[in-house]
Amino acid sequence: GEAAMNMQSMMSDKGMEGAILYATPFLMFASAVTAGYFYLQQGIVAATKFNELKKQFQVSEQNLLSFLQKNDDARFYDNKMKTIRFYTDVVLPTFEANAVAMKRKNYDALDISL
């Protein structure tokens, strides 16, 4: 997407050195987005399975905690969904800063005199 296009722009600006300079932020950004995609896929499965278990055992909000303590599968799916919410609310937004930083195209590190 946009991050990959930005890397191409850096290569045309400063050659391979420009792309290498931003390789780490680019790879961190790409890995975060990829992990987010797979988490969301897992979340769809977890939510579906969790809701099926709640329906099967006629679980209400009042007895949910007790149900989670007794049912390993339900606890697994519930924890999966909590992990995904944490990732999307707390971890994933930090990578937006990587995308912003890459757009700045600061090549000062390439101009250091040795």
C-alpha cells in the first residue's frame, strides 16, 4: 500500500541507501499490519465459537464469569478476543507513528561525515 509506495519513492530519491535507512520502520509497520490481519481472522473464529458455546449452554451475562471458570474452550476464546482488543487498541496504533515517520523522508543519517 502507501508504505510500499513510500519505500519506492525513497529509492528514487536516494537509491538503495534511502530504502535501507527506512527498512526497519517499514518492516515493523508491515509486520504489525500483517499480525493485525491474522488476529482479526482469529477473532472472527473466536467470537463465533464463543457465541455458539454461550448459546449451547444458555449462558447469560449474570453467569458468564462462572461459565468461563468452568469451560476451558470458552475461556480460551474469551481470552483470545481480549488479546485481540488489546492489540488493536494499544499495540497497533503505535505503528501509526512509524508510518508518519517514514513519510518525513529525513535522510540526514546518510549525510553524516565520517
